[in-house]
Amino acid sequence: MGLAIAGPSGLLAWGENEQLLGKHQTRIAKLTEQRDALRNRVKLLDPDHADPDLVGEQLRQNFNVVHPDEVVLILEPQDE
């Protein structure tokens, strides 16, 4: 009878277990959202069907590449 109330899966631990379950479910939802976003980016960068906009964005960001018809403006930081 004592384990049913104070044991690791007893009535006293039930509230704590529910709280932990809620935290884990929230974390799982966030991780699932991140995974889906990454899966989408991988799909868009698939060599057989790459999204031209994303490929251009990645080239600009990683290799400082621009199109010949683009103009690059370098702004000096202003002191405040």
C-alpha cells in the first residue's frame, strides 16, 4: 500500500511525471519543427532538383559570389 502512494510510480510521483511529460512533449514539438525545417532545406538543395533561389543565397553567403549585373554597396558603420 505504501508503494502505491509514495513509490516511483505512486500517486505522489504522478504530478511530477505529468509535469516532466509536458516538458518533454514541448521539447519534442520544437525539435520536430526544427527537423522539418532542415528536411525542407535539404530537399531544396537536392542536386537533381535544387531551388535556384536557395542555391544563389548559399553561394552569396558562403563564397561571397555575386551576379555580374548586381551592385554591391559596402556601408561603413556609423558611430553613435
